[in-house]
Amino acid sequence: MARRRRASVRVEERLARMLVVVPYLIQHPGTTLDEASTLFDIPMTQLRRDLEMLFLAGLPPYGPGDLIDVDIDEQGGVWISMADHFARPLRLTRQEALAVYVRATELAATPGMPGAPALTSALAKLRAALGSETLGDAAGIAAADAGSAPPFLEEVRTAAQERQRLLIAYAAASTGERTERRIDPEAVFASSGQWYVAAWDVDLDDERLLRVDRIDEVRLSGERFEPRGLEGAGRPLYTPGAQDVRIRVRLRPEARWVAEYYVATDPVEEDDGNLVVTLPTGQVTWAARLLLRLGSDADVVDPDTVRDEVRAQARATLARYRG
């Protein structure tokens, strides 16, 4: 299991490197491997291997005109020729554009995120292109969780970069219990408007995914650690389990973004444009809150217990307003 997970991380790291390196090499043809290695702080042998893999990138039918061509001359100069389809403007379906918008809005709303102003500007253009009918409530939901950056975000980030073991105090979400932990923080990333750290709990000898805003004390242990290849950005924040409630919901077109934003399985397209999906959750109250926010744009197909919880929360909310 560890080997497969580490292999996945290496693929993600290679992709991240190439997304930065390739545009530069296209704009600066003839840049040598040595120059690029120094500029991007990538070992020359690794950079050469990454570039030699590019010839596999392209679209069907994978003929010579459909792939990226990389030539490294005798002096080490790198020349990249893009396939014809890369020269054409990217065209997304409306559903693809909506998925991009939801994820990018989530990212821009995350406190402490570098580059958020530039991303916000790009989102404004995408929002205008999509229109209010396509967006529905997606933008508001994604941005609703924005707040201030967690107090110890920079300390945890630095420890992850420098492979420093940390001593932390952590408050559990379910019980509020405060525990002292020794962790090896491997990956710090943002998702759903929050910051997370994928860490190895030294005392439990197991992996843990921790919310950075629930850390209320941080100290360096003075020890370093070797990375185990824990997954960071892109990992599921919620792993369905045997005790979960599987909630079947019908999403009208205005709410289809939910299937992109949350864990959703078993999708079924209906003729009228609705989408029926299963939302697995360990907390029925969370699902009821989400459905209340969606209003008439979503219906509970089953189970009845979720409908009852939605009604109960609606009555409680109305009672507060009357009070």
C-alpha cells in the first residue's frame, strides 16, 4: 500500500514540475538543461527524465501530429514543439466550467492563500461567461467558509518544508478534547475553505489528517523525520465507511454543482436535466444543513430519517427567527 501511495505522489510531483517548467521552456527555446536545472532547483537527471516523458503526452489517435515533441541537442539545449491542438483555445463544456469555478472559488476563499487576488480576477471573468443561471448558489456556498488564516499556519508550513517534527496541542472536532501529539507534518494544503496537514502521529504510529485551525499550540521537538509519502492536495477529505448513512438526493440543474464539490457516488442522469446521486456521510445533521441551504433545488430520495432531520432543523431555524 505504501509503495502504491508513494508512486502516486511521484506522479503528482512530476506533473506539478512540468506545469511550471514546460511553459518557460516554450517561451525560452534553447535553454540548456543546466540552466533550467539551476533555475527550477531540479536535479539535471530528474529534469531530463521528466522531459523525455513528454513525448507520451497528447490526444488520440496519438500520431506524430498529436503529441508533444522534445529535442535536446548536443549542447543540452531544450526545444519543445507543441502538438497542433495545444495551439487552439481551450473549450470547456458548461459543466466542466462550473466544476472549475466551484473549485477555484473554494481556493480563492481559503484564508492565507497566496495569489488569491489574481485568482479572484480570473473568477470574475469566468463568472460573467457562465451566467447566473448556470452558477446558481455555487459561488456563495464555496465562499461562505472564508475567514482569517489559522494562527499556526506558517509554523506548520515551515516544519513540513524543513521536515521538522512538531509537538502540538489539538482539539478534536467531535468531542472538543484537547490532546498533546507528536507529529511529522508532511503536506499542508487547502480544501473547502480550510487548511489541513497530512501528518504521521508518532505515538499512534499512524497517519492523521488534521485541521490546522484546531491546533492551538506548536513547538519544535528538535527532531527531523523522513517523509513517508503521505498524500496531500487532491486527497479525499472524507473516506466513506461501513457505518455511514448513504443519502440519495435529486439535484436540479441549479444544484448539480454539489456533485462536483462534495463526495458523490452512483450518479444517474434524468431526462429533465436533474442528477440523482448518493452522498455518503457519517453525520446526518451535516447533510440536513446542506439540503436546507439548497432549498427547492434538491430533494431527498431516501432515507426518511434525513427528511425528518431537515424538517426538524427548519422548524428550529424558524423558531429562532420568531423569537
